[in-house]
Amino acid sequence: MTVSDFITRFEAGLTSMTGQPWPEARERYDALCQSFAPPDPPGMHITDARLRGVGVRRFLPAEARSGRVLYVHGGGFTIGSVRSHHGVAASLAERLGREVISVDYRLAPEAGYAEMLADCIAVANACEPLALVGDSAGGRLVLDLASKLPTVLPLGLIYPPVDGIDESSLGASAPLLSREEVFGIAVHCLEALPPDTNAEPPAQQMEVLAVAHDPLTRPLEATVARWRQAGANIGYRCADGMVHGALHAHARLPEMHNAWQGFCQALKDRLGA
């Protein structure tokens, strides 16, 4: 598959959601994302459960080390689920060699940002993870979740919106995510785009994955540079030619596959034995 093929298929799927009620749109999004996911790794044990009242999907590799990793999915805070991001979470668990717990947090507009974050906090407190990983909207939640936990954990961030996004900091529009769509997040989830607070790095150890064609990449790179100046140890990689959402097709797009593999290996190395 080429990135052009991916963009065409994904855009068509998103267009089919236009004007649909939220439940129908979410079902279509789940199916769209699942259409790019690879088969589950052999021997992986996958179960749905509830932790402190919050739905989760657990991914346990055949030969897993002790310790868990918490994963928070993307979807613009309004769509996305443990089903849409099943392939990402399964791959993460296989590559890290550890159990991954994917959080099925509540979504806007039915829930506010504080409720989404509360769901993530509840699951984190229940499973005591070794690291936090989030993509897109999930990356934003992970940034805020990190400061709410008693222990500072390594973070894995995949093209998240960061503090201080405005007209001057945001990059150019790109396929599958325009500048207008980024600012549109605030319509349903205002707290997801906080002002620039120049806060301390959320963790001292981070792995960050971005894509070349994404309006969120420019502010993310500026934030990574600021965190590094503040002393954080951050690994950064950008998938050449890729677009926001390409993580769903990591098994089919060579550039995304290589960047994802590097990201996961670097995070695995940080976790150690």
C-alpha cells in the first residue's frame, strides 16, 4: 500500500461519517480503522474487562515480561475506542513484550475532558503501569495523566496536540488533518488545547513519534526542543511522507512500519528487563 492509497481510503471512510449521529459515526470509524489492522499476533491473549468501572481491553503477549503499559487511543476526543485502535494496541504489546491495557474512556460531546481524564486516572491507579503511551487525542490525555500519578513514568507520545497551539505555532494543513480540524477540537473539548504554560516536562524519559505531513508536528517539535533544554531525555523520530492517522496502517506502509518499530524498540529499551 502507498500513502496515497491509504489517504484515499481513509478520507472516503471519514466522508461516510459526515452527518451521522455519534453512535453510527463511531461504529463506522471503528470499522474503518480495523480494515487496516494486521491479524493479532500468534498466541496473544485478548480480553475485555472493567477496571474501577472503566472499560478496558487487555493484550497479553504469549511470552510477556512482568509489568503493564497503559495505552490511550486517539480519535479527536469524539470517536475512537479499544476496537478502532485494537491493531495498534496489539502491536504495541507484541513489540514491548508486556501486557498492554487499552482504555475505553468516555467521549465528547457526552463527556467532558475532565471525565475522560478521570477514566484514564482510574485505570492507571488500578493497574500501576510501567509506562504511558497515547496517540493523537490519547497523547494529550497521557500528557495530563502523567502529572496526576504518584510516580513519574516514561511516556510514549504519538503525534499529540501540545500546549500553546495557535495560529502562529500550528503547521500547514495536511491530508486527513487540517488546521481547521485541529481548532475544531475545541468545539467539543476545549481543555484539549490548553494555552502555552511553559510547564516542566511531564516526564524525564520520553519517546516521541511524529509524521512529516501533520499540522501538529511543528508545535510538537518546538515542545520537544523546550523539554530537552529543561533536561528531559527524549527520543524523537518523524516518519517520512506519512500523515496523521497512518499508524493504523503501520503494517502496510513501510515508512510508518519502520518508524513504529523504532519507537517501540526505544520504549522497550527504556523499560529494560
